[in-house]
Amino acid sequence: MALYFAYGSSLLRSQMERRLMGNKPVTRAYLKGYRLAFMGNSIDRKGSVVNLIPDSSGMVPGTLYELNDIMIQYLDRAEACEKGVYQKLEVEVEKDDGEKLKADCYQLAEAHPAFGKPNLGYQMQVKQGYKEWGLPEEVLEEALKWSEENTVK
């Protein structure tokens, strides 16, 4: 079994169950050295999506799921890796108890995607995922504000 670090709409247990029946939610985890930003333009999501950006002082809260090889292949397709929309990234995350683990996550594949504003429905999905896992929602508020400030007008 491999570990997957979710930080966006995949935090929603209902979405993960629809995508990957039988997945095993493990625990909350934190990715240090990155921050969240809303970037790119998703046709499906009708706006920008949450993305990881390197930031030495940043920290991204999320969750870990245990996935088997078939689930990982399906998630790669769902994240459109073969189309170059997202790329897989191997990261080290830390659980609440301080244990560090290797996990895979996804980030936009475009080298410098533009900052933007997410569709309200997508934004609410991500926020609901943070609530479900008891994660700090202020990280999302900060990402929204920061992305808005960096959007080219």
C-alpha cells in the first residue's frame, strides 16, 4: 500500500469514496516547505484550483490515505497526469504525533500557472474537507487572499 497526501477537494471523504471505493483514510498530516495557492484554470472546476507552491516557511495541512496500485493508477487518471494537467510529487509529511512518512501528492504540472480565483462551489468543497478532518481553515483563507493579491489584473 502507498500513501497519498490529500490537500484539496480530495479531503472530502465522499469524493474519495466515489473516485476510489475502498480507500483507507489514515490520519491528518502536514507538509512543511510548501504553501497553498489557487492557480491555473480548470474547465471542470470552472476556475482556479488549489495548488502547492514551495515556501520554506510554509505548511500545508492535509490527510493521508492508503491506496493500492489500482487506486493509484485511477487517481493518476483522475488527476489527468497523462494529459499533463497534474504531476505526481513525492513528499515527506508529518503526522500529528510527529512521525514522518513518505507520500505522493499532486501539483499542477504547468511551470508557472497564473494565480486566480476559484469557483465558489469548488472553494466550498475544499473548505468542507478541511472541516471534516478538523484542519485549520485559516490556511485556505490565507491562500485565497494571497492568490487574489498575486493575480494579474
